[in-house]
Amino acid sequence: MGPTPHIAVIGGGSTGAGIARDLAMRGLDVTLVEQGNLTHGTTGRMHGLLHSGGRYAVSDQASATECIEENRVLRDIASHCVEMTGGLFVKRPEDSEEYFQKKLSGCEECGIPAEVVSGEEARAMEPHLAKDIDKAISVPDGAIDPFRLVVANAASAQEHGARIETHSKVTDLLVESGEVVGIEVEHDSGPGKRVHGTEGGTEQIRADYVVNATGAWAGRIGDMAGLDIEVRPSKGVMTIMNIRQVDTVINRCRPKGDADIVVPHETTAILGTTDEEVEDPEDYPEEQWEVDMMIDTLSELVPMLDEARTIRSFWGVRPLYEPPDVGSDDPTDITRDFFLLDHDERDDLPGMTSIVGGKFTTYRMMGEQISDHVCGKFGIDADCRTADEPLPGSEDFSVLRDYMDEFGLRSPIGRRSVERLGSRADEVLKTDGPNPTVCECEGVTRAEIQDAIEGSGSDLNAVRIRTRASMGNCQGGFCSHRMASELHSEYDESIVREAWDELLQERWKGQRHALWGEQLSQAALNYALHATTQNRDQDPADGEPVDFSAFDTGHSQAGGVDSADVAADGGTDGY
């Protein structure tokens, strides 16, 4: 038997992490590289729906069948990432009865458990549904935490010997003698865990095979080798509410359209979405009317949304793909199926395959198929085990235990911690020192923060996606400085401050489209607290005296932060 093949996987979303885990579990040598944090792209900017397949039961039955199959798998292998909320496809009086019946029969044809409930029964399940809802179809939709799921896949891959490199952008494909033989990577802060202030550098990673799992960015990777990968990015907006107005996934039962789903997600509800084709997956308009449409339209299903508090909005880009000879004009017509593009067979360039299209719910199935494909290239006969072996955190975790007394945590913090950590709760929460709550909104403790820092270095946004700290109502206003202080025992002040600044910038970005009502008051309070207690407005207290009369003109001439600068400030990530 020859040496173990080395596979380079580009992309740290759900598909890339799933591929890395699968290949590593089959015994291959794997390196995964991601240009940002894990979930930096589409995976970190989705509404958190674990599809039953019901949304595709009329228009795309092959995808619907895949969804219900993987729905069942993920409930088993990722139980600490999944909440089985159930779902309702609700019909308003103006919605088509014919389409309702097509949805019902489509679910039955695809093997999706579906039951018709009356409007009264639907409102008994969800009291805030509109009074004029006629009836609904109940399906096994769920909510899933994409951040937790991807981190767990990456952790499992590492346990099986994989190398995971975040903040490492691919700058070139290495092509020799007409074959892809590796990748060139620019590390933001050097290989390994990210540490702010550490000098980065370029690395050439030689590989026996390269997998392009970059989703909407797949075409950019293809361009590096002169390949034409016809991904059609489609943007969609999601709006996050401050509480869960519903505890069941609410879908509108009508043909394709915008603003037709509400997903209860952790402590919030996420409204979605739109479907508009864009040229560039990183450069597209984010417009207020899109957010307004989410609230106005979905208030027809859940009227209390009209007066509810929004805490942020974000946009994601779907990596849609269809064969060039199809030529759909409307992105909603493009299949949600996935495609393997073997560039040896397709473009006469051996050494690389791209995987494009697909959905979050079917990430594991996509990983299995491309891992089969890669193993076939090397004559390796190794079975896929990812559908049977639980992810870290979901081993032997079938019943939620009450850890509150055991770990000295007050209700409901203990329950929230265990829901996030799953079977790792003992390992993380058993600590000799005090374990205060760092983030009250999401109930995140010091032990969880320190566990996340151990896995992510000084990157507080990486800590955020592992724990949900700073993702609640205050959007980091009350907890970001506490998160930063947890770095101080290991990192110098300059590193801590840079990480803290980066977290605040990221938290600000999504609030810009939610600045009205109570959330505007929250943003103003956050600014006042940070300015007066941390001097974040850079008040020149030790400099020249401030000429306060300058403010009478309506212009900021006092050397502080101009309001226009604050309004224009942004971050780097979405969700």
C-alpha cells in the first residue's frame, strides 16, 4: 500500500468541514483552509432551518427526499445542535387551495410525515398566529445551530488527524505539468490558532488532491486555474427578532416568494428571506426596504411581528448552480441539488474537484459523495461513518440532564449551558475556580468562554460563534468587555484590545438596519456606556480643551467621532 494521500479542502463552511471530517475518518491526510472564521460564508448567514423537505415537496422532489433523509440523520449525530420545533405550512384565505393540496401530496410522495391541522389547532400550537389562518400542514422541520455544527465537524476532523487553518486565504492554485498539485495560502497571523498582532505569511501546501468547497466563491478558485465554474450567487436577507414570537417553524403555504418563513432559533426568531441574483458574493447592496418587507409580509402570518423589536439583520449568498444548458432566468427556479465537477473529466485538468449547489441540511450527504469520489481516485476502499458516529457533544446525549446544582449555576444558565455543550458539559463546566456568567442575554459562563478561547486563540468572533456570547439583545453592549478580559491572562493588552475592537465592529454591522424603537435605544445606551466607561469615543481628555460651541453649528469639530463616521462603520461578517 502506498503513502496516505494528502487532500486539501478549500472552504470552512458546513460542506468543507463535513468533507474534512469524512475524509479524515476514512484515514486520509487532510488540510482544511478557510479565508475567515469557520462559517464565514453562506453557512454563517442562514436562517437556521433544519429542512424536513416540505419547502421543496412541490418544486424539487429530489431535494425534498434528500432533506428528510438527512433531517433524520442529523437528529441522531448532532443532537446538541438540533431543536426539533416542528413546522407548519400555514394557509391564509387568499392562498391557493390547489397548491395546499399539491404540498400535502408532494410531502407524501417524498416520504415526509405530513398532517393537516385546522386553523384552531394551529393557533392552539402557536397562539400568535393570525386569526384568519385557514389551516396548516404539520411537518418535522427543526432549528439547527450552524456555528455549533460546523465547529463540531472541524473538531471531529482534528481528532482524526486533520489540520484546520482559519483566516487563511487561498491566493493561488499550484498547477504543474497540467495538474493541480496544491494551493498557495496567505495566513492572516501565521498557521495555527489566530493570534492578533502575529505576523502572517504565505505557505505553499502540496496536496495529492484538492477539493473546492467554497460555495458562492467556487468560481474565484476556478479562475486561478483558468476554469469556468458557473455558480450563480443569490442573496437573501434575514432579520433577527429579540425573542421567539413562535416556537414552531412557520412557513407560508404558497408557491415561491419572498418573506415566507419564521424560524425559532435559540433565544430569537429569524425572519426570511429573499432570493435575488447578484454578481459578486461579497459586494452587493444591503437595503432597508428588504428588512421592511420581511416584517410587513410576515406580520400577515404572525401579527405581533409588526410591533416587535428587531436586534439585527444580515444577508447571505446562496451558491446556486445549474448546468449551463438550463439557463433559468429566476434564481428561485434553480434546483437546490448539488453537483460534483470533476475537472479532469470536465476540463482536462486532473487533481481537483469542485462541489457546488446544495443546501445546509444535506451537507453530510454532500461530504459523503465527494469523499467517495476522492477515495475512488486513489483506489481506497473505506466506508463512510459520518451518518452513524455522533459529533463531539452528541455522544450519549439523549436526555437533557439537570446540571444546575452539580455545577453551581443558577437557573436558567445551567440548562442553556448544557443545551449548547451537550455531552461535553462535564468536561467544560467542571472547574475549580469561580464560573460567573459572562453574557447574561445568552447565559454563557466563563468556563464556556475559556473553552472556546482554547480552541480559537485570541479571536473573539470565533469565541462568539462557539458560544453565542454577544449575540443576544444587547449585541455585546454589556458583555464584550468581559469577553475581552478573559483573554488578558494569556495575551498582551494590545492583542486584547485589537480582538475587542474587531468583535464590536462585527456586532455593529448587523444593527445598522435595526436602528428604530427599542433597538435604537439599546444602540445609544451601548455607545454611551462604551464612551463614558471605556473612552471608546476617543475623547481627548488629556489634549486641547474641547470647543463645545462647535456643536451648535451641527458639525463635529471637536476631534471626536463624527456621527456620519459612526453610521458608516461596518464589520467583516454577517450573522
